[in-house]
Amino acid sequence: MIQYIDQQLVVSKTINFANAEQIYQTGLKHIQQHKNFPLVVDLGQLEQGNTLSLAVLVQWLRQTPENKGLHFKNVSEKMLKIIQACHLQDDLKLI
């Protein structure tokens, strides 16, 4: 589930194969409507970080100006390890 709260995209629940496309499209609509970047994506309510979740985040990032328009906060330890294993720590701005 994606919500736009306090000028942040809040990702909650779980991203899985059944809902990944819907979550991607919903987040993309918010990103396309956003005017001032960077946009903060809060992952504090994401129940389970996995490679599919990371794929959605990277696809969102690619839709922003210069592929640098998102900052991610409240990244779980598991998601951080996946990001490092994929060598994406330099591409994703974690706050």
C-alpha cells in the first residue's frame, strides 16, 4: 500500500508478486505529480523487505529527474543487506 503523507511516500504492508505492479503504478502516479525533488520514501511500515520490493524502488527512482529524485528513510536492516548485496548503496540515497 502506498500513501502520500506529509510530503512523503509511505510504503506499508508487503510488496509481493500479486501486488507489485499495482504498488509500482500507484507510487509512479505520486512521483509524476510531485514537483519538488527529492521525494522521501518512508519504508518504516514495510513489513518485509525483499528483492521484489527493491526492484519497485529502483524502478521508481528511474522515473525521477537524473535518476536521483528519491531519498529512502527507515530502511530495515534486511533491506539494507539486500541493497549492499546488489551493490546499489551508491545509487540509492538512504537517510
